[in-house]
Amino acid sequence: MTLPPVLLPTTVVGSYPPVEGRGLRSLLDRHRTALETAVDDQIRAGVEIISDGQVRADMIAAFAERLPGVREGRVIGRIEPPDRPITVDDTRYARSKAPFVKGILTGPTTLAHALHIETRIYRDRSDLAFDLARVLAGEARALVDADICMLQVDEPILSTGSADLAIAGEAIGTVVSGLPVPVALHACGPIAGMIDDLLRFPVQILDLEFAGHPSNLELLATRELKEKQIGLGVIVSSSDDVETVETVRARVERGVEIFGPERLLIDPDCGLRMRSRRSACAKLTNMVRAVREVRAEL
């Protein structure tokens, strides 16, 4: 599986507003309606690389609640692989509806910092992150077997200054080692304090916020990117306000001016889980329209 054969492929960071289901189907699987809605809305908007919407829980609980060794956000024993993959079923559903689907993992360092350590097995959060990375590596391989076109690892903790970036990069390397698909690292917030570290991470794509943090664009423009691609965030994900096609187009055009179209994937700044469904749909639709206008002139 490869990325879509177009310039400026559109994608999402991952999460989507969950819609509550009703009736018998919801008794069997209370998240099924949310899953189907998230996938359908992305396809209807014209997004080319969709996700499963990450509708079952927030990015921490979705993984932590399924890991042996974790109970109610507390690490009480050795982290072990779950009895079955965590995200594969929903990803397979998305793949049955669309040709290009990304797999998404919450990164080991973000998970390690979100959990409370209540066992002497782990000396510190860095030690915990490596065991989490080994478990997530199995999930990553299962997602590849489910025919994803790329993998995204979410590490929002990196911009806070709380994590050792060198160790975070090593842990990510454990997760993604040997994978036959492109890997994106998604990091939130301003990148001034971490950009040089991020460029050394063993990933092919850096997915960053540029709409809400325009200074990131100018800063990245001063760095040698080598072969790395950029996930260009062009939609503000922290507000329900819907940018016009013209506003989004200007952001895409600025990215193309700096980096060239061949290096870019286009997406929102971050996940849209906290937005209304109406806002999320409109944001994605305008993003796709803006990209299509830019493509037409390239």
C-alpha cells in the first residue's frame, strides 16, 4: 500500500466527534454508529486518507484501558500486550469503505506521562515508555496487516517540555522499526524548543500545527528537511469557527511556496473530537475544496 498518487493528499489527524447511537445495534456495540458516521463524513468531505475516527475513547483511555498492567490509569504491573489488537477492527471497517486509511497510535511517551506509576517495576516514565513501545510495536504490525497506507504516532506531550526528547525518539523507533509503510509523527503546539530533535526522529513525515501556530511554518523553513515530508495543518482544531475556502487556500499556498507540493500532506492542526459534528464536517469539506483549487493550478 502506498499514499494516494496525487499532489497534496488530504488527510485527518485522527479523532472525530463521536455521535451517539440508538436502538438494538447500539446495545451490541455502543460506538458502532459513531464509527460509521466518522468514516462516512470523512469520505463525503472528500478526504483522501481517512481514519477510523478514534471514537471509542480519548487517546489515552483508548489504549491504556486495554493494556494488562494498567488499571484505571494506574500502572500496577508489567505492561504486557493485550489479548487482541486494540484499533484493528475499526481500522478494517474504515479500510472496507475507503482505499487509503491511516492507522493511529498514541505514542509511548505520551502514554507514559499520562499514567500513574504504582509499581516498583518501573524506575521512571522513560523506563515505562520503552515497555509501552514494545507493546505498541505489535499493534503497529497488526495495523500494517490490516492494509493501512501509513501509520501515525501521536505525541502531544513533546511540546510541553516534560519529556526527554532523545528517549522519546528512541521509543518511537522501537514502535516503528521495520514497518513497510510511511510513518508520521504528530506533535502539537509550538515547535521552537523541539524542532531539531523532531528532525532526528526515525519517521518519514512530521505532522505539525501551522494554522494555529503560523510561526512553526517560518521556523521549519529554516531547517534542512532532507527526505522528510510535512503534514501541513491548515485548519484550526481548537475552535468551531469554520475557515473559508479562501483562508485555507492561502495557508496551503504558503506551504507550497516554502516546501513545494511534493513534500506536503494537508490536514487539520489536530484531531476534531472536541468540535461539533457540523463544524468538523464543514472544516474538512472546505479543506478539501481549497486543496483541489490549489491542485488545479499546479
